Amino acid sequence: METREIDVAVLGGGIGGYTAAIRASQLGLKVVLIERDKLGGTCLHRGCIPSKSLLRSAEVLDTVRRSEDFGIHAQGITLDLRRVMERKDQVVDQLYQGLQYLMRKHRIEVVQGHGRINGPSIFSPRSGAVALEHPNGEVETLLPKHLIIATGSRPRTLPGLEPDGRRVLTSDEAFDMTELPRSMIILGGGVIGVEWASLLQDFGVEVTIIEAEDRLVPAEDAEISQALARHLSGRGIKILTKCRVDPIQSEVMENGVRIAAVQDGQKLELTADKLLVAVGRQANVEDIGIDNTDVRLMDGGIRVNEFMQTTESHIYAVGDVNGQLLLAHAAAKQGVIAAEHLAGRSPEPFRPQLVPRCIYTRAEAASVGLTEQRAREQGYEVKVGKFPFSALGKALILGDRDGFVKVVADQQTNDILGVHLFGTHVTDLISEAALAQLLDATPWEVGQAVHPHPSLSEAIGEAMLAVDGLSLNL
């Protein structure tokens, strides 16, 4: 069995893993990245990128259907699902090619294969060596000074309603649809569920969302949840909250699915052509050799500190596998922190409260920091500023006046505690709020920045001023 010594081994080639590999290489370290599937991981191939491509097609379709509102008469509007999927694949492939170029540029050795972590052995007195099984069956042992685990996550499934690729799908299988169902039940009203609901409804599918909690996207500010529910239901999407599915009483049939559920003590029976299970994701911690180490798990993910170190200080875990924030940009940031820390630098610790959260429905939602409810629960005396898109020239020009910006600030210190946005293209606006929190700016300071007119960004400045009753356009 061949062995070789390297500086860093990265187990998993998703956005957390490849970003960590790039940063480690920039710092002069010899890196081997191990990926058993395709470089880019879930985000590139089965998550962020393909879903946003489909959502963009849905947005264009809606815009064309509303073209008469802008004085443009269009006829014969049809959806070509084959072309929609082709475009999605083209976007993914272009980014995949670019990612391969980045690996070559940074002299990162990418190996396709399955890596398992070894415990202490004759090759290494401590755990962290990696047994790398190549596709041809050959095995070699890598002896890294540091190991970064970035094995990501996968969709959760429900016993009795396991995905079959035909009637019961997770988001993984949904990307492979070659034809649209007439109706779809979506089990789960979190981010994945509402995004799929939005695009499928635009594509003409009859959609029902079932959510066990009392509102959609329950981790977000209550006003965001209310606005999103109002928007989706206004488009004809049926939303059932405080509703729990009984998988045992449900049935997958040849021509569809029959779902048994209970809402407020009342039994419901729902039928649809297909079921999309979107009840969250679980960390990929199996079959990678964690049991050969002293690495500890917590809530199903790998336990880490603020620098992404596990309970074995030379082993790090970044991205979905640590269960902190299941967001691609959080994984990338964690990858940078881990690489810099193991290289002896002094990176800023990871602060989840500074990571923006985005929902790419039509209309979009975006937030950073604490919700108003969470801020009050933590003992803050809060003050709130709001500004509606209906008072925003650019929103009226775009034909999308449904939206708002909400700022939650500390009454005592004037610190920004959280910013919450709903409306068209707000995922492109949230970075200003995230930067404001990073720099510890006050609402007044952000309000003093000159925002171009007409632009959607004006809503940020106006909402910041509204915290102290100083909005100029309300």
C-alpha cells in the first residue's frame, strides 16, 4: 500500500471543501482534495445553482405573462421544460469547468475516490490518516498534517415515504424531472419547500405545502413568514400549517400519492401526482471513519469550535457536515477560516449571526442577524424601522411593489440587531445590511450613505432612518 505525506487533505469537494483547498494552497500548503462524485458538490450539481436556474426561468415566464402591464403584447407563450432543463445543465457545466480550472490554477490535486479516516497506526501515531480508495480499487494512504472534513449533507427522508424517483421525490430527484406533474404536494415549508413551490406554480403545477410548524420558514422573522405566505397563497398555492403527515397511513399508488395528515385535530386526506419531501437535510457522517477518531458529534453533525476545529485539534469540519448553518456561503467562509487557522494565521472566528440568509422565491426574502422575536427573547429593548416597496419608485417601475425592509435595533446601544427584507431581488440587497453589522454601524450611519435614485437600495437607507422616525419618504 502506497503512502505519502501532505500538508492538508480535504475530504469532500463541495463549496466548503474546495474553498478551503484554494485558501490553503494560497498559503503555500500542499493540498489533496478527495471527492467521490463530482467536484462542486450539492450546491453546484443538486442545490443552489440548478434551483436558481429553474427559478430564473420561472421568473422570466411570469414576466412575459405580465408583459401587457408594460405595454408589450406577447402571444403563444409556452413553457419548454426540456429547454429549461438544458439551460440549467449548461449553467452548471460552465461553472463546473470553471471550478476545474481553479483547481489547476492553484495546483490542487483533485482525486476521485472514497476516503476513510484511519485511527492511529504504524503510519501515524494519531488519527487523521486517510485511506483513499480509487475507482479502480487501488488503495493508498495519505498522511496529512491536517485534515478538513467537508462531506456535506443529503436530503432527509421519511420512513414509509422513501424517494422512488417516480412518485416520491427529494430535491435530488426533482432536478431530473422530464415532465411536469399536474399536481404536487410539498412536505416541508422551509426554504427548499417554498422555493420549489414558487417555481412549480409558475410552471403551471397545482401545489400544496404541508408544514408542521405554525408558519412557513419558521426560523425567519414572523413578518417575513406572513408576507411570504400571503404572496404564495395569492398565487394559488395551498398552504397547510400546523399540519402533520402520517406516513404509515399514507400511500404511494401507481398513478399518484395519497397523503394522510392531521391539522388541528382534524384528519385530512390529500392526493397529488407527486410528493416532494423537503423536511431538511442531514450531515454525511457515515462511512468516513469518524468512529476511528476522537471526533465528537453534536445534533447529528460534527462538533466544532469557532475556528472549525473538531475535538481533535488537527482535524477540522466545515460546511453542512458540522450542522451549524446549512448555507453554501457559510460553508465557504468556514473553509477559509479553517485553512487560515491550520496554517497558523489568526482568522476572525466564525459568527453565524453575520451570515445572510436568502430565500429565492418570487418575491424573494433575505435576512441577517436576529429576528424581532429572538431579540426580545434575548432581553433586548428593541426599536424597529420599516419601509415598504410600495413607496419605492424603482419597485413601481419594475412592477413589483409587494415588499418591505425591516430593521431591528437595540434601543440602548443603537446597534443593528437584524435586518429583514421581502420583495423583488432583495437577495442582492442584503449584503449592505450584512456589511453594516460586520462594521458595527448604527442605523443612522447607514441612513447617511447616499443611495442612488431610483434604486431598490433606497429602501435600506429609508428603513434605517425609520428606526428613529427620520424616514424622508414615509
